[in-house]
Amino acid sequence: MKVFKHTVLLLMAGAMIAGSCQKLDLDPLSEGSSENWFNNEQEISMALNALYAPSLWNFEARRAYNTDRFSDDWNQRVYLYDWLAGTITGEWGDTESLWAASYKGVARANTILYSLEKAEGLVADKKLEQYAGEAKFFRACFYSYLVFAYGDVPYYTGYITLEEAYKMGRINKETVLEGIYRDFDEAAQVLPERYVGTRRITKGAAYAFKARIALWMNDWKTCRDAAKACIDLGTYSLSPDYREIFLSKTKDCEEVIFDLPNSNALGLLAPQAMKSFIPRNNGGTNGAQPSWELFFAYPCTDGKMVDESPLWDPADPFKNRDPRLSEVCLPFGEMLGGIVYDPRPSAKKVPTADGVMVKNKDNKSVDQYASYNGLTLKKGIDEEWLDDYYTDASIIIMRYADVLLMFAEAKMELGEIDSGCLAAINKVRARAYKVDYTNTSAYPSITETDQAKLRRIIRNERRIELAWENRRWEDLIRWRLCGKALTTPIYGTPSNAKMAENEATGYWLFPKDIRPKIDKDGIVDCSAFLDAGYAQINVRRGFTERQYLFPIPTKELLVCDRLVQNEGY
């Protein structure tokens, strides 16, 4: 009996025998059976379309802001996700879903690659090469997630017998990485630089995702070269308006290299529920918001961090700050959806666009479930969110700004701190100020050449540029900073009475003479606010070192004794 190598990892051979084949989804009805399919371009294209399914992109699409919930950019009342609490096991839902989704993606890609020979003579050779490249791109992406999350993993690209399947174990991740690089390289050779009227995987995407897995593995030379190859195509550019990138109305952006397109009108992906991220005055729950640590990561307009800049004004904490702060967090006093956002204790009512004063549900003394730290999300929120609390905005997985920052970081780590390195990061920063990066007097351009100092700058630039885009958690893991960043408490505003007392001094959210501490790694410490009576501990994080790798799902270990669990689980 023959089976695809990839079927073993979806639920393992034992699960297949036990009658769980329906979960494998190897032959979805929309694709037909591999025995009678893949005979023309339409059938092959339909099979490839299945690889764009959000259910396969577990890191980004399992839920809104999926991995941001595990980072120090996130605040959610008094709740912690299991990973952040340090309590995950092999039965944790996220490890099971990532494993199953990624190997399902591998399965579909392998099926396509195996079956393309059926279309030889019926489909042009060049087109078949392109289809193969697209399938290899996806296979490399899914293996990239597996290697990052689990380390050594089973690796398959062809057929094995069922008996051989029971004997399969984990393969050294360096070997898997070679296969990933090879798939991305072969994909880049045959994929087009751009499509007309269609949004599919391109040559630039292959280079960009190769750079990302190399970044995750600290393979700086490969990361540099792949990112440069993407840049040199000249296909992508930074959007002139940072905010516009993330709005649901923006369906085509020159900066986006790969996203999962969405449209309610066209019936593409299921809309994402966003009520948890909308202010209570606008009908949301405001259950989760950007953290204070993220808030303080945005430098002042002189380029200095708030712990050292003379421009920091605790009475008006959005003043003189990097413009991206006011695009990620809604500034106090700014209107959203026709209602002013003002969480100050004295603001019992707030004005609407019509000038009518209404009860202020974003004030904790009015509504106890108002934002627990005074902040609320702005990034991506538009009128569509406020209509029915859903959005069909595209799920962005790779954009050009990330490629520029990967290139700059790789160059820095290689000791190649030259004009190309600095230009890459300055282009990203200058865009925030809506100026050309060569106009160095119009924004705080970066000129630092000391490697340690530039490392801190680049790491922080990644944080604030890619905030709430599922990148911070990955960065903390690869930098091995989780033990420092994710073992401190999550702070929020103190009692209503204490906030009112603080407001009487003119400094209701942050004290006048006390600033957060920001260390050499850019990790923000807000503990001084607690001592001064300007904060309370909402919940304590409990990251443990074992969690730099996910546990292998318990159900996989039960059906294959060749699989060995990661240390500590």
C-alpha cells in the first residue's frame, strides 16, 4: 500500500486507520480526486487556490492578530493566553492546529507537484513550470513555519509505504532548511515578477519568504542576499501613506508582497470579528489594546526614546512622537466613527461629530470594562469595522517594509554597516513622516554606525513599523529575548479614585517626573509607574524557556513512537 509521505503528519498513520481520514482533506470536493484531476490549467489553478486558504496560514490567520497575543505589544484586561502564561503542553490547541494546518499545506503542495505530469502535452511546459514553482513556494512556507515552531521535524517530498510511515521520525532542521531554500530558489526561477489582473505568488514573494526563514534561523548572509534580490526586482515600493495600507478599502497596494485577499462582496474569505478592538463608545468591547510597552517603544521626533528625549511630554504623551504611534494607537481627543475618544477620569461625557454630548463608555468610572490601560487600537480601523464589527481587510503576510528591515538587519549583523544598510531603514522611517529619505532634515534619519547601537535601533524600528502584524512574537523568539520581555507584569491604569487624583495634577496617565526604563535591547520597564501610584498590575506573565519551541502534539506521539518530544514537555 502506498501513501503520500505528508499524510502521516496530518494525523499520523494510526489516526488514518482509526477513521480520521476526513480530516486529511487530501481530495477536497472543490479540487476533485488526484486520480482524475490536473488535466488542464483550470483544474491545476483550482488546486493551487486551496493553498491560499486562511486555515493553512496558522500564524497569521487562525484569528485576528494571532501571535501578537503572545507578545509584549498586547494588553487584554486580566487575561493571558496559555503560551504567555507558560502553561502549554502537547495538548495545547495552537500546537495541534499549527502542526495539522502546516502538514495539510505540505500535503496539498506535494499532491500538485506529483500530479502535474498528467497535464504534460495538455498544458504548455512553461506554464507547468510556473505551477510547480507556486506549489514549491507554498511547501517551503509551511515547512518554514514548522521548523521555526518545532525545530527538527519530519520532512517528506514524495511517497513512502504505510509501514515506512510508522518508522519516520524528526529530521535535523538544517536538512529541512536546505530543502526550504531549494524550493524557494526553484520557485523564484520560474515565477513571474508580476501578474496583470490577478494576485498570485510572484518571484519577489519567493525571495522575501526565503529572507524571512533565513532571518528566523539567523542565517544572515542568506537573508541579506534574498532580501536584496527582492529589492533589486524594482517591483515593490513603500506606500506613501502608512495608514492606508491596512484599511479594508485598500485591496491593491504596491507595498504588499503577499496577502490573503478578502472581499465580502466577492465571497472570498470569512470576515474577521473585530468587536474586541473597537472603543466601547463605538459599540465595541475594547477587550484588547496595544500595551504600554509598545506605546513607549515609539521614539520622539528627535529620534530619541522617551526615557532620554527632552521632547517627551507626559501631559500630552502623543505629542512630539513618531507619527506611527498615532496610527497604531488612537490619540486622546481624536474622533473615531463620529465620537471622540477620551479616557480621562473627568471626561464623563464626550462630543459626537454633531456636537451632542453623550455618555462616555470609554471612561472606567462610567464603564468598568473600558480600556484597562487607557489605550485603544487605531491601526486598520475604519468605518467598515464600526458598521457590523467585522472587516474583510486582506490578511497581510509580507510587505516591502519588512523586506527592507530584514535587509538592514542582516547587513548590520554581518558588520556591513554602509549606506545601503542605513538607506533601507531610513526609507521606512522617512515614509512615516511622509518625506523622501534623502531629506534628512525633515525626519530623524539614522546615521549610527556602531553595531550594538544600530542593532537596538533596527530591532525597535521593526517593532513599531510592524506593530500588530504578527511579527513581534517571532522577533522576540529569534532574538532570545522572551525571558526578559515576557516575564514582567502587564500594567494598566490604577483605581478610578487614584486616576482622578492623578488627573488633578495635570498628569492623569503618566507621572510628570518619572519615565519608563528602556534597556539596551529596547525592552520597556514600566514598574516605576506602579511605585508612583500611576499603575496597577493587571496580570503576571509566565514565559518559560522551554517554550522557545512548541511541544510536538501529544496525539502525534501516541501513534508514532519514532517522534521524540521537545525538551521540557
